[in-house]
Amino acid sequence: MLRSLDSGISGLQQFQGQMAVIGNNIANVNTTAFKSSRVQFSDTFSQTLRSSSAPGANTAGTTSMQIGTGVGTASIQSQFTQGTTTRTGLTTDLAISGSGFFVVRDSLNGSTYVTRAGDFNIDSNGYLVTNSGMRLQGFSDAGLSTRGDLRIDATGAPDGTAPGATVESFTIDQQGQLRVKLSDNTEFTRGQVLLQTFQSPQALSKEGENLFSSLAAAGPLPNPSAPGSAGLGTIQSGALELSNVDLAQEFSTMITTQRAFQACSRVVTTSDEILQELVNLKR
């Protein structure tokens, strides 16, 4: 078989994969805090026709002769660049300005995930949760010492609070501190949102619903910390981070990928014509 046929087919396969990545990026252009992906290619094994040799006293050195066998996908990397922030006015909408991830927990099986999407809401029990019911993590007590599920209620209210006082409103500041105002005008710190950062966020795995897993593989730095500390970003309440997909870049990459696919298909077609000529040499 012609080596060019194998190379052309490998190109068709890899560019199909790149088109799938581009299509997914474009489809998620309006997904909250979506992180686009990019494909990195690498050449595959090369067949060596002649090895290189060093020059001797009376002989010249020789260079190697190798013919490549095609292209492969080296990696598909998520790009964790900051997306544009837009104001929503909802207190439960949180955007991270800078590095870091929100930590959320599945209350059914205890699994922990991270996310950049801050479109939280309050469930019937007062917990701050994602749209899929994952509970936001942080300091869950008024003393900011116990990590757990963040809940908006009157637990931890200071002495002198009227019996039966209920939550009237709450705010979340840039450091993630959750301040609750009760119906008797008492105000106190109920808890604090904490952020997690990683040594290698590229090792995180997308799980759908804006969630990332494989936290251990990404090398989590010590423990979740307060926003604005340890190199973490700050929190903007009443705002959301948008997708970081650059449509102009995606369409440009789509055009070059399409042309590369066409070129590889031409290689396959030409190789087929050569094989046909070989078959027809003797009639």
C-alpha cells in the first residue's frame, strides 16, 4: 500500500475530531462560564529508510532518511481564560474575577466537583445549590471554622436576636462572606464561600453541567481558601461569567480545518488513482 494513503486517512480522522471540538465550542458560546477547548496535533511514527551516521576520518557523515506515516492528536486542552462578566442583579449569581473554582458537593453520594459557573439558587432547605442540586461549599458556620454546605438561615445568630426571627435578605461580598439580615434587623456573618485552585487545571475532566472532576489529578493546592487570598480571584455577587469562546477564532479555525480535510481527501484520491494505474499496468 502507498504510504501517502495511510497519511491521508490519518489526516481525515484527526481533522474530523478537530471539527467536533470546534462544533462543541460554538454550540456552547452562550453557556455560563464554559471553557473552550483546542486541539494540538503531533506527527506519528516515521519509517526510517536510512539512519544517520557521524563523519569519520576519511568518510563523510550521512543524514537520516525518514518518511512519516501521518498525524495524530497530541491533546485536547481546555482553555481556562477569563470569560466576560455580565451583571444580572441576582444575589445568588456569583462570578469569579480571577483564578479559582467554586467547590460543590453531591449530597446524595458525597462526590465533590469544581465549577466556574456561579448560577446558584436556594433550595427548599435554604442551601445554595447549582441547577443540578449540587451544594456550594465553604465555611458553613458563623465562626468561619467549619467547612461544609452553605446554608442561608438564622443559625449562628448573635445573642439578643428576637425569637423566631427569619431571614429577610442576604449579601455576599468580594471575599465570599455571607451576611444575613433577619426580620428583627439583626445582621451577622452566616458563612463564607471558599475557592479552590489547582497546579494543573488541564488535568480536570469535564463532567457536563459545567462541572469538573479528577480533582486529585489536577493537583489541588492545599485547601479551599477565601477569595482574594493565596492568589485567588474575588467574587462578584449579582453577576455571571460568560463563555470564553471566541467566535471569530473558532470560525477561522473551522475554515482552515475544512481546507486541511479537503487536502487530505485529495491525497487519498490521488493515491487511489496511482494504485489503479498499477493494477492496470498489465491487461
